[in-house]
Amino acid sequence: MKQNFNYHTHTARCGHASGEDEQYILSAIKAGYKQLGMSDHRPYKGIPAPRDRMNWEQLQGYLDSMHYLKEKYSDQIDIKIGLESEFIPESVEETVRLRKRVDYFILGQHSKEPEILVDYCFDCSAEDLEYYISDIEQGLDSGMYLYLAHPEYFMIGQPTFNEKCVEAAHRLAAKCAATGIPMEINLKGISFGKRDYGNGMLYPYPHRPFWEIVSQYPVKCIYGWDAHTPEFLQRQDLIEKAEKELQGLNLQFVKEPLF
Ligand SMILES: [Zn+2]
Ligand SMILES: [Zn+2]
């Protein structure tokens, strides 16, 4: 299977991606995408995190650059202008206002507070994971998000797919099924490589035990490159690797652009 649209693309503003904005667009055109969604990590007003996301002061420049490129390449590719955003209850008013300035949001839940006191990519506790699940559930109910990005993000840090991880898979799949919001199979996780989780060599994501549970629910699945370099958009081979990893599971895929 191929997918010629992608809603998960970053820019150098987030502090851990590289390349000029225009290089991302040119790479996507070269790779044959018909739609490219730009979704850099959103800022929080007055709370800088230079290695994790753009500053509030960079937001307007990001939007201006994306609008310019959307227009410039409109005859070659359909560019959507978005952001990757957590759903943090204490910041919800700012988030609602920010949502109105872009075409779409993807829900990437990296932390429960804008200051990122606990990043879920570390070995976080069951109590932390409870925040992860319940904040995402509220986010999906908010109607602000196009899809749920890397739903098993926490597997980067978890030593094993424990009981709370099982619960996360069930609750997030049930919520995505109920709301009709697609779940992302994140292709960047494959580039991290496999490691021993105590039950075999697995990727952090797509993490097969997680998707075995998701496959029991009527959830729509979509691939997301989560590109942090322009070249990463060329990696259609990652879909083959994901397919191999998830072989035999009854997953339903989004076949057309979402909007
Ligand atoms: Zn990132
Ligand atoms: Zn991302």
C-alpha cells in the first residue's frame, strides 16, 4: 500500500528538526504526495521550550511562510497548514484560539503541562499514564483534532507493555472508534529501531501489542511520517516495514485525504 498524503511534518523552528521550509515542500512534491500537511509543534505563550517546540514569537512567521509556500506551489501540491498540539486542560482557552488560526491540529500528547515537567517518552508511572489517557480522551471529545498522533508515544520509555499500557490501548481505541477520529501509525518510530521489551524485539511504535488491541475496534488508521527532515518524506519504504510489523492484524486504513 502507498499513501500519497501526510499530515505530520515539522520545521526547524521546533529545535529538533532541520531544513528550510521550502525543502519540505519540494521533497513532498518529488515523492509524489498530492497533499502535505505541515504540523510543527505548537508554542505556548510565555513558556519557551527551545528544543521541543517553536516560541510564541515564531508562530506568525511560521504561518506566513506556510501561506506563501501554499500559494507558490498550489499547482503542484495541496498544502494544509496545521500544528501538532497537546490537549492540556489548563491551556484550553489558548488552544481553542490557536485552533482558529490554522486548518487543522493533530493531537500529539507529549506532556501534561506546557512546561513539560514529565515527558511521556520517559519511563513514566501508571499515574502519569492515567493523565496521558484521560487528557487525550478529553482532547478527542473537544472536536479540535483531525487525528491522534503516535497514540503509543509512551512506549519509547516503558520497559515493557504492562497492564496500564494495555488499558491505554483499549481506552484510546474505544474513544477513537466512538468519535470517528483516525489513529496514526507513526513511521518515525521505525527509525528508532527495535529493542527488547521482554516479549520480543519490538519498535516503540508502531508497537505490535498495542495495535493488536486497536484491531479489535472499528478504528480508522492513517500513516504519518512525523518528518523532522525534508528527506524523511521520501521514505515510502517505511510503510512496507510497518505493514510487515503489523501483518495479520485486521486494521482499516484511510485511503483518501481527510479533508
Ligand atoms: Zn518533534
Ligand atoms: Zn510530530
